[in-house]
Amino acid sequence: MEIIKDIHEMTEAACRIRSMGLKSSLVPTMGYLHEGHLCLVRLAKKISDRVIVSIFVNPAQFGPNEDLAKYPRDIERDISLLEAERVDALFYPEAKAMYPAGFQTFINVEALSGTMCGASRPGHFRGVATVVAKLFNIVQPDTAVFGEKDFQQLAIIRRMVEDLNMPIKVIGHPIVREKDGLAMSSRNVYLNSNERKTATVLFESLELARTLIKQDEHGADRIRDAVKRHILSRPGTKIDYIFIGDTETLKPVKTIKDRGIIALAVLVGSTRLIDNIILGPV
């Protein structure tokens, strides 16, 4: 596996791939890789000739009181995992290279960024859209693979790609879960043993919403109230949001008709976790 830190070197490598008539996929990550990330890599390998993984803890998407400094990092472990998956290249740039002195250009996908995590974390998706656009320009992939756990992020990136005529196909991979249903996340490492048990309440609550739909309950307020009660029945939980809305526009709905999404952000102890499921036909 080629390990590339220099931006110009990465672009040169991308040009070589393209000049050989090969298709490439990019899997953008912030590192501290887990099985969920590796599933994205395996999907990328199936659909392309070359796979490039980026690891970059993006300071532009962290707020002033968020966990940028303590975000888990283990580059040697990440390299070993990627080598085992036979990834072709790892792009591992430094923040000062991605955001050099005088940097002042940002991308804001307006309407889609206003709800859910965007409401709780002002500026977060501006940072996400900007860094992903930069990665797309540097790596020049034909496809990019993202996890559906960050559903809003995926919707925003797809909108950005369409609006800015980027010649890239964005592919979502279903959420990868632990055996007890907890969505895999690098931040799960923050949880102590009791909090780890409590964290299963997110998936339980989503499954409760699915059950209510099957029982012909389609009112968003009633579903939200039931989910809220279930989450708060566990000590040490605090709800950031419970969102029920349209999967395309990410606008809240009053009634789940054919298809919708329920998405959660919940603090378990001091760790903020997100999860979602599609309600209705997938």
C-alpha cells in the first residue's frame, strides 16, 4: 500500500490511475478504523480497479467545545488494517496542508444543513462539505463510498456533487452494527462498560418506531413521544434530537406515509451518538 501525505503527490498518483484507464474509488475517513470502515473499503474494491482511503481528522467540522483534541487516533493500527484489506493507497495529509495560511473558501449546502446535526452543530456541515470537495479535487475518484449512519452527511454530499457538477458517483453503504445493534462508530471507544450497555437504547428505540409503523401508527408526534420515553427510561441519557422526516429533503413530516427516516442523536454520558433507520420501503 502506498502511503501519501503530500497533496500534489496524491494528485499525481490519481492522474496515473486515470491515464491507465482504471477506475478509482475513494473512502474518506477520520481514521481509528473499525469494521464499518472496512465494509466501505470492501464495497469500493468490488466496484473499482483502485481503492484510495483518506484519513484526516478535519478541524473545520469540529466546534469550539467538541472533541477534536481527544478524537481517537491510531495511525499504525489503521495502516495495518488497510494493508490487510489490500488497499492501493492511503492519503494521510496534515491539517496545515489542507488548510494553509490564508485559507478562506468554504462550501455550504444550505437547506439540507439546517436540521438534525446541522442544527446542533452550527458550521459542522460547512466543514464536511469543504473537506470532501477538497478530497474529491485532490484524489479525483470515479466513485466515493460513505456510510449511511451519517445519513445527513451523505445527503449533503450527494447534493453538493449534483449542484457543482462533480463527475463522481456517491455510494452509500448500510449501517454496520455490533451484535447487540449498536451502530459502529469510532466514538464508541469513549463509552465505559455501563454506558456501552446503555447505548443499545438507540437501536432499541429505532426498532420501536419500526414496530409502531407495522402496527399502523403513522403519526410522527406519537412515534417521537414513544421513542423519547424509551430513551429517557435509561439513566445517563440525554436527547439531542429525534428527527422524523423525508429522506430526500430532510424536512420534518407530520405523518409517515410510504417512506421516511427516523434519526437520533443521543448523549450517553458525555458521548454523543447518532443512528437512524428508514421507515417504510427501503
